[in-house]
Amino acid sequence: MDYISTRDNACRVSAAQAIVSGLSPDGGLFLPESLPQFTRSDIEAMSKQDYVGCATEVLSRFLTDFTKEELREYIGKAYAPAKFPPREVAPVVQLDEQAAILELFHGPTCAFKDFALQLLPYLLTASLKKTGENKTVVILVATSGDTGKAALEGFADVPGTRICVFYPDGGTSNIQRLQMTTQEGGNVMVFAAKGNFDDAQNGVKRIFTDQPFAQELAERGYLLSSANSINWGRLAPQIAYYFTAYISQVNSGKIKLGDPINIVVPTGNFGNILAAYFAKQCGLPVSRLICASNQNNVLTDFITTGTYDRNRAFYLTSSPSMDILISSNLERLLYLLCGRDDVKVRGYMEQLSTTGKYTVENELLERLQAEFSAGCADDAQTAACIGRIYREKGYLCDTHTAVAVEVYHNYREKTGDLTPTVIASTASPFKFAGSVLPAAFGTQPQGDEFELLGQLEDKSEMHAPAALAGLRQKTERFTRVIQPAEMKQAVSDWLL
């Protein structure tokens, strides 16, 4: 199966080449030339397999440069019991009669990004061999909080790779920052960038499209790639857990095979919910996809009106991984909804670059709204939801998951839709103890982030993940703050 750029249908590469490149030279994102289909009998057969088996079946349909044996080996190592719980990699917990929580935070960095970023190093290093590339791959990452640590954890000391992460200065939780700045590894580098996530993300994209800089790096034995969800190798592994979530509901008797479910995803960059969309387009029985945003509600407005406008106030919220105004993965959805019209997509992206906004045609908006519903929740609503869910259901969720739960409850009340629903839970509540404590228990945060972890443990009678509690013993290695305009020079100084 070949992969095509969203901005140039003539740009075709193999799956391995798409993973190595990350971003197309024209600035577009790679998509498979067609989407594989899973029949009811396929899903039934997958229901008898464990997570590794299911993920192997899903990814083998997309990554046709790899044998099933190769994929099974990589997936088995990525989701080994030492990294993920030995019984359930992605457990589904019933919240009420209609809604269940898909817990995606049991990996080594306590966030859903682990699902892709524990696997990507295996896919990338294998892809380098398959494409005959012998340069050292340099992975550039912009993060709003969780991607950075997950990428650092996955690529630390992987031979033939170097990784550089940029996070927004002051735009993450303290725990998220410490996870990155204490990262060990001889091939890692971390910078704080002034501004917000969009500034960091745009800086990384500018580096990728700087051909003279790429040539300079190539002459010195380096090749740029990405671990953000602009890289298809990052996005594809996330499709698998929507299949396993559906299968879990079938196997538990909550639904019958073939019955549809709704899926709710808290999202900023649109990658996680796009993975759910791909699962649906590949045959998973999904009715509505519900996009949940925080106060930075550019996606809610787009799905509601058809106008994408990033010219608005930017808010630092209690759900920082969603503090994004430029949702890169939306480009992939636009490409599919407009019939793979690369000229039209290129026009939208040019408008976004020059004016900060674009408006889609009514026909495309109708197709969008046929698939997606949307809603948003501010910090006050998020906090109220955390408290309500804990009091009424005994379930403790983080701020991002609470945004999704709140949006789902509003959707259900407004529409009366009682379709069984899976809500993606993207991070451990202990990553955001300073926000979860007052919301769930009325306790005003006092002390540093580790004291807050202890207080949340006491109040909730739960244990904080060892990966978070153990940060207290680590020393920050990276503390440099730079301007976005300095990002390329920072990379150059680090490498050259």
C-alpha cells in the first residue's frame, strides 16, 4: 500500500518511507491510498485475541511493508507487561448504563501517547533498514505536554536516532515538565519555547520545510523525522485501541457484535479522534464521533459552523495537552471529506497560513457533521465534572478526561442519544493532582507537586504511578528557554 501527500496526489511513498519522512516535502501529511476494510467476521476473530494480536491484525492492513511476524514482534515488545499492565493494556471501565471509560494511561509515561510512542521506535528503525537509509535520524517533536515525554521515553538511547523536544514554556503541568526535563539518555535534548504549543509546532514545521537546512544535515549524516502525530507511524497504532475497546464491550456483554457505539475523545491536535474516524471508516461499527474541546474551542466552532479560525484568544487551562489552536491532523480529515482533492486542501492550508482561517463549502460541512458532533468545557465545568463523577460514580479522572465526560453528558442531554458510548481517558489523574485535588475533594493545593501526589493518594486511597512518584529523586537536566525563531539554530548547535 502506498501513501499519498494531502497536498500533492503525485507524491507517493511506501509505508516505510512515510514513517521515515514524517512530513511530506510539500508540507502535507501522508495518508494511505485506500483504507482497509474489516468485516464482522474479522472483528469476531479478533475478539478471541489479546491486545498484541488485535493490534497486529489492524496494523498489518496499513503497514504492508512489514510482515505480520515483524509487526507481532515489535508490538509484543512495545506493550510488554513490564511497560503496560500484564492483564489489560487498554482496559474499559463502565461508568454508567451507557458510558464506559477507555483507560489509555497505563503505559510508562501515564498518557495515551505511550501507545504510539512505545511502538514507533521499532517501526522507525525497521523502516530505515527497509528504505536503505543509513543516516542518523533526528526526531523533532513539538509537545503540548504528553507527547514529549512519551517520545523521549520511547527513543532514549535507541541506536541510530537522536530526539529533540520543544514544549511551551509555562504551558504544561509541573509534572509534565519534570517528566521531560529529567529525561535520561545520551541522544536526547529538550528545550522550552516561549509562546504556546502552536508556536512550537509551527517552528518544527518550518524546520522540516527548510530544504537548505535539510541538505546541510544530510551532508553531515543526519535525516529529519517526526514523532508528532503528523507522522503516520504515530497515528496508525492508535487505531488499534478503538477496535479493542469495541471488542471489550462485546466480550463483556454490554453490546452485541455489530451493534454501533459512539466514541468521545478529548482532543486538541485532532489525532486521537482521527484514529477513531479511521477505525469507523475501516468497518468498526461506530455511530457518532464526539469531539471534546476545552476553552480553546476552535474545533467545536469548526464542526459547528464550517469556519476554522485560529484568530482568537489563547487560554492556558487545567487540561494543557489540549491547549492548541492549530489542529494539524484536521488536514487529513479534510482531504478525505473533499474526495482526496489535494488542490482544495492546499488552498485551505494556504488560507490558514496567511489569514489564520478558512471556511469549507456547505457540502463538505454536511459530510463533516454527518460524522462528528462537538462540544467544549471550560475549567469551571471541568472541575465540577471531576467532583460530580467522583461523588456519584467513585471514579477519579484527570482534567482532559473530564472535558470529554462533560461534553458527552451535554450531548446526551441535548440529543437523547442513548447509544452505548466509549470515552477515551487520555492521562492519569495523578499527572494533574493540583487540579484534581480541589475538584474531587475540595482540598486547596498546598506544597510542591510531589506533596500534591501524596495528598491525592491519601484522599483517593489510590497509589500514584511509580513513574510519577519517582520523579522526586531525579535532577532536571534541561532548563534552557528559547524563542520560536531560535529553534532551528538550537537544533543546529545541538547536532553540528
